[in-house]
Amino acid sequence: MVEGTATSEAPALDGQGRVSVWLLALLPLALIALAIGVFLALDEPGLGDRRGPPVEQLAVERTVLRPGLIELTVRNDGPDDVTIAQAQVNDAFVQFSGADSPISHLGSAKVSVQQPWIEGEAYDITLLTSTGATIRHNVDAAVATPATNLSFFGLMALLGVYVGVIPVALGMLWLPWIRRIPAAWLRLIMALTVGLLGFLAIDATLEGLDMAGQGSQAFGGPLLVFLGAACSFLVLTGTSQWLSRRQRKAAVADVPGETLALLVAVGIGLHNLGEGVAIGASYSAGALALGAFLVVGFAIHNTTEGMAIVAPLARSGAPSVARLTLLGLLAGGPAVVGAWLGSAAFNPSLAGFLFGFGAGAIVQVIVQLTPSLRDESDTVLHPTAVAGLVAGMAVMFTTGLLVSV
């Protein structure tokens, strides 16, 4: 060692030292728990009795229609217990069952309202609490909820294949053409890909905000969308760095085409998971018409996603059929899982989180793809790239008009 050079090294800890470190970390937590316990044991000293009426808030998370029955799954969003005393349908009092005991904070219950309903008609349902508060919920068009049997899940799987797997697989057939175009055209295709993904990220965010706003707000409501986006962005960033280190690549611009294609497939797959949730929930609620126009619309809309997956492979070695199949399943397969979740166990808060998760993943993929847009002068937003970005968003917007969920 050269004299005068100071070095700092972390002290080595033996077993007893490690125990001491953990005790120092746990001591504040133990004191906080003790303080809270004493506060509650002394019956909240200093706060006194609360003034004003109780705060009662119920959110309807799911509606199931059976012959002569409307079943509502409700969750207590407020701080106080809620007791349901009466139920009305179109301003007429009706019999109901369920929610026999008070619903605690964040608790849920199923309320079965006895009501002979007519298919296609609208119903205004009001739940009255023991304090006189009212919780209103509308059924815009009554349709029987399909039974969740084996044939039902088979139908949802078929729908997911139609709108997810097949369109993505067809879009991947552009790979031979993309591998033969000049470099300038390739930058245009990559910009088109980023435009497609940018539109999907915005669309997923808006869908998630809408979904999260329909359900319980106690879990965060729209905040869940941004939480899901942050989680997926960080997870994919960590995964990308891990893959890059394994392949001994330091810069983002040097990420191999196979890795980029994998990340694009994962990002699109997470988006299609949320899309499948929306489709399944709409079908379960009777708001989805399973017509040829809808299937064709989704096919055209999602085919461009296949191009986005294979675009990073343009200058890589020829991928195997197995790799392409895996990429296609990663991108389109989640639509099947999403359709199952949305139709059988739909929850607005979970749906909002999943849409946000997909949006964050897509944003991270855009960050990875952006360096591939640079031209010879190292400019990202050159005229060709701008044209591709605008064209990508325009294509997704135009084909999205064919889809109505």
C-alpha cells in the first residue's frame, strides 16, 4: 500500500455482530408497536368521543344476475361499519338476503336482491343502511350472467385466441420482409413500433383509470394504475439489466435483438392481459356482442403488435420456429388468462392495477427501443422517426375504431 493513501473498508461482522445489527434495526419497530398498543389499550386518550354522524361508504364491485335474483358484491370503503337495513329496486322495497352482520372497514359482502327482472331493461338498485344513508347502483341492461362451467371457460379461451394469439402470430409473418429492407426503412419500422407501443401505453392507462374508478376507492382507486405501472417498469428494468449483464453488454443501445423482442413480447402480453380482463368482464355483464365484426376488428387491431415483436429481430440471426412461437404465446396468450379472470372473478381494483402494470411494461420497452431510432447523425427525432411514430399511433387509433368493448 502506498503511504498516505486512505482506504475505507466495511468491517467484517461475525455472527454476534450480525445479530446486533438486526437488533438495532428491529428496535424502532418494536417501540412503534408498543406505543400503538399502549394508545389503543388506554382507549385513545385525548381524542374524546367523535362528533358527527358515521361515515358510511359502500362500493359495488360486481353484479351477477340470476333468474329472479340480482346479486351485488359490495365493499366498505368508509372508516365505519355499515349495516344494510333495506333494499329498493326502482324505488320499490324488495326482499334481500346476505350482509346479515355489519360490514367492517375494507370488508366485503354479497347482497342478494329478490327481483324478477326482464332482459334488456334497466334497474336502479338502492341499498339503505341502518342510519338512513343510501348507496345507489344502476344495471343499464339486465342480462343473465353466464354460468362458469367448463364450456364457459372454453369459450373464453377461444375468444382470447381469436383476439390475442392469432392476430399476433399473423403480424409476426412480416419478419422475412423486415429482414430484407434497407437500414433507413428499418428505422422507420422501429419508429412505427414505438408509435404502436406508445398508443398502447396511453390506452392501457386510460382503461385502467376507468376500471379503477368503478370499484372500491379504499385500495387507492386510480393510484393503483400508477402503482402497477411503476412496479412493472422497475421489474422489467431490473430484468433487462440482468439479461444485459449475462450477455456482457453494458449500454442499452447494445441490447441484442433477441432480448428486445422478448421485452416487447412481455410488454404487449401484459397489455393483452388487461385487454382480456376487459373483454371477459364485458361478456360476463352482457355488454360484449360476440360477432364477426368484433373478432375481425380485434384481429386487425392486434396484428400490428406482431410486427412490433419481430422488428427488433431484423438484424439478428434467423430465429428458430420455437423462439417465434414462444414470443407469440408470451404476447397473445395472456389475453386468454385475462378473459378468464375478467369473466369469472372480475374486480375493478385488480383490473386497474393490471392495466397499469401493462402500461408501465410498455413504457420500459419504449425506453429500450428508442436508441434504435438514431440515424447517422445520432439524432432520435429525425423526420423519418417522427413519421414512423405518427404513423404507428394513427394505425392503432384507426384500427381501434373497429373494436367496441
